[in-house]
Amino acid sequence: MATTQEAKSKGKLLLDSVRYLNWQSLLAAAIIAALLVVLLVQAVRDPGQFVSQLLVGITNGAIIALIALGYTLVYGIVELINFAHGDNFMIGSFVGVTVLSGAFLGLGLFAPVTANSGTGLKIVGVLLALFVAMGACGLLNVAIERVAYKPLRNAPRLAVLITAIGMSFILQNVGLVWKGSSQISFPSLISDGNALAAFTDAVSYRWKDLFVVLVTIPLLLSLSYFIRSTRQGKAMRAVAQDKEAAAMMGINVNRTISVTFLLGGILAGASGVMFGLFNGTTVFDLGFRQGLFAFTAAVLGGIGNLTGAVVGGILIGVIGSMTDQYIGVRWTDVAIFTVLILVLVFRPRGLLGDRSAVQGGGGE
């Protein structure tokens, strides 16, 4: 008798849960449908402006995706949320502006690159800033792992998480001491003119936007090739699946983890320079906001999933751009995190599932 009553109670509870989820699903579908209708109306009313905002959103999303890849790479290998990653991105922007200003290493070895410089000097300056920032942030990330995270590898996760937050504050204060609390202007090296002017004047797409895309795509393709096809990439996949088994097969786990942090730092350095050139400024607390968006992108796409990080970054960039244009800048953060909450409520593992980063693909 008791067993029958217990079964009925469980059945009723299950039915109530299904009904509750149905209401949740209907509410989410209604919200998404309303947003799509609003966007469709705007697209019909002014298609040129709509396409322009869409392209800007994709460009912003590409920068966010690069930062998010650093989060998701590290999580895929050691299951650590490296909260210092956003501030490493800020350090990358500081290194970039230092190189471009001619104050590299404080020795004045390079002439400042300005808007009036020749095209060749601009290209050399941008490439030099990118490579120096990528190298500096990569090595900084490896140093952070060796000093702060490696000794705590077998400690409770809370200890490592608090350490990561502490490293974030340390890097933020390094930036404050280095460049001060005021915004720093990047040299205006890339034209604000319309890159699509030869095809149409209805769509506005700056050369700066095109530059971000042209740098981001090779970086993403190179990372994908490295992880899928190289010996070290295969070692990363093995360590992500089972550290003990990988060590038994002769893989150097410590070196593999260091390479992962190196790659994450390289991406942070590149995205820092691109962000500065794209937006024209940087500041010591930049890493907190952009790092939060990037972490959100990684969770949205599926933490630990390379493709998910890119999809999440592009999605956040587009949502932010559309909200800025059609709702208001003050509502941008609300819109982004509302979408995140909806996704986590109905798909807690993210849009593409939280598989190992080094496996790349979506699904569960």
C-alpha cells in the first residue's frame, strides 16, 4: 500500500514538473518570438542599418570569441575557470599600446606609429604589437599557472578558484600602477571609412571591422589545426579525457597543461591589441567587463567546447549590437544576461554541450 502511494506521489510530482517546464518553454518561446518579430520589422524598415549592425555585432563577437577560447581551453584541460584571463587580455592591450607608442621596453627603440605614418610602417607596427603582446601574455599565463595553480592542482576546487580571483586583482593592480587609472588612447592606424563603399553605401562596415575579422579567422583556424592535427594537440586531447591514462602512455601532463595556458595567453594578447585598435582606447579595468562577456560566451556555447566559445562570442556580439541600436545602450547588459539565463534554464550544458575543449565539436 505504501509503495503504491509512493509511486502515485512520484508520478504526480513528475507530471507537475512537466507542466512547469511546458509553461517555461512557452514563455521562453514567446520572448524569443517577440524579439525576432522586432528585429524582422527593423530589417524591413531599414535593411542597410540592420545589416550594418549585424556586421558590427559579428566583429565585436569575434573579439569576445578569442577571449572566450582562452577560458574554454583551460577549462577543457584542468577544469579551472581562470578568472585572471580577462586581466591578461587587458595586459595585452597595454603591451600593444606601449609598442605602438614607441616606448617598447622603455628604450625608445621604435619610432611611434601614428595615423600619418606610411602604410608599410603601420603594418609593421601592428604586426610587431600583435606578436609582442601574444608572446608576453602567453608567457605571463604560463608563469601564473606555474606559480599560482600548479601547487594547488590536487587542492579543493574552491582554493584554486579563490587563487584565480586573487590573480585577477593582482594583474588589475599591475595595470593600474603601469598606466594609471585614465583611459589610454591607441594610435588611429586603421581608417574609419566604409570598406564596402565600392559595392554599396547603404551598409556601413569600417576597415577596422574588416581588420578584426581578417586577423581573427586565421587565429581560429590555426588553433583548430593545432589541436586536431599536431602531436601536442593530440596530447592535449588525451590529457583532457584522462590525465592518469595520458601520463601512463608517456605524455608529459605538466608540459601539456603549460602549453594550454600558453595558447590561452597568446589568444588574450592578440585580442587585447585588436580590441585597442578597434575601439581606440584601453583602461586598467577593461579585463573585468570583457572577461565577464567572454566567460558568458564560453558558458553560453558550452564551457569547454571550442566551437561553442566561438558561437557564444558571436551571439553575444550580435545581441549587444542590436540592443545598442534598437533598444538602448543601457539595456545591453540586461539583454545579454537574460539570454544567458534562458539558455541555462532550458539547456544547462550550453548551446553545443560542455564537451572537452580539445574535442572541438558540438553535441553531447
